[in-house]
Amino acid sequence: MSTVADLVQWGLRGASPRSGRALALRLGAVLAFLALWSLASGLVVLLKLFNPIFLAGPWLVLGKLLQLGLNGELWGHVAATLGRVAVGVTTGALLALALGLLAGQLRPVRNLVEPIVEVLRPIPPLAMLPLFIVWVGIGETSKIAFITYATFFPVFLTTVHAVQRVDPLLLRAARSLGARRGRLFLRVVLPAALPEILTGIRLGVALGFFVIVISEFIGAEQGLGYLINDGRNFFLVPQMLGAAIVLGLLGYAGNALVMLLGRRWLRWERPSAS
């Protein structure tokens, strides 16, 4: 039986779209994009607007991906990119969470860390890549450090903001019930801040896939960025587009994974309908 509070929340949010309808809308959007892409590449060929090699059709890109997948070349590049992103994003997120939770709770830590973060944050990650190569070499360490650097800032900022925005009424209520600092943090502050923290992690995952391409352009022998750069060198447009699409799909999957974990961890946010 739904409570009055549940009905009020349902009225404010509105009826959620059915999963089948949402899936149909998403598939329709993808098909419409492919149709427009096919139409554009076909018009280039028919009207001779420019050299068709500059805009390969989706069938050519799909054929190239199938070729790379069947001969096994694609999976090595995917594994290399996923490994670098997984290690870099995890390292950056853990560092940002540890420092962000402390800075959000303790003003001295925040006053010490925030000026440094605000100075470094506007510097584009691309400007730091040559420094990472100089400091730690051109191997895997520089690529992972580069992803860690890019991931750190959005997770840190959202974590500090989330901790600072915890409702003071919740804190006073927990203290009045005898909760001490450790229990207060684990049972009140962390759950209340978790939705915004997960948003920061989603941003960090997206940035990780964004910057991995740049790092794999330099000194890499495997990875989707290397595949794109190799296609540029030899003017293999289907290979470039195919690697970019696979990178986008991996980023989409990473975002979906964080959202899935969020739904599992934030079940308390959704009142029971029974």
C-alpha cells in the first residue's frame, strides 16, 4: 500500500516512462543518426561534393571494425585502453575521495588544499602531458598518471561540495541520538553526499576516456588512440571512425556501470511502492 508521502513524491516526479518505451526511443535515436550519416555519405558520392574518402559511410566503418575484430587486432587495442583507463580513473577517484572527504569535513584541510587545486584545475590536461613524459617517461606510467590527473579534479570538487551541503538538521538529529564523529560520518554524511559523489565519478570516467586518446597518440603501440593515430597517418578514415565509435561505446558502458552501482547503493532514496 503506498503511503501519502509516496503519492506526493510520485505526483512531483510524474509517472516514469515505461522501460520498453524508453528503449524504443533510444534505439530510434541511434537508427536516425545512422540514417542521417548514411544519407550524408551517399549525397557526397552522388553530388561529388568532395572526395568520398573524407566521409566514410557507416557500412564501411562497420566492415572495418568487423575485419579488425575477426583478425583479433581490435581486442588488443580495446584491452590496452580499458586497462589504462581503469587504473587511472580508479587511482584518481580514490585520491580525490580521500582528500575531498577530509577537506569537506575539516576546514584546515580545505584551506590548505583548495588554493592548490584551484590553481591547477584550470590548466588543461593536454598541457601537463609533456611534463608527465619528462617526469616518468613515455611508458605506461605517464599515461596512467595523465588520466589520474584529469580524473582527480571533478571527483574532488563534487565530493567537497557534497559533504558541505549535507543537511544540518540530519547532523543535529544524529548527534541528539548520541552518534559520535565516526558513526555520524558513516551513517549520515557519506550516504547524504553519495549521490553527488557518484556524479563526480561519472564525470571522471568520461574525462578518463577523453584524455586516453591524447596519451595514446604519443609513444603507444596499442590502444584505441594508437589505432586512431595510425589511421590518420595512413589516411584510413573507416579505421579512425571505427576506433572513435568503440571508444564512445566504452565510455557509455563505463557511465552505465556507475549509474547501475548508484541505483544499488542509493536504494534508500526510492521509497517502497508496496
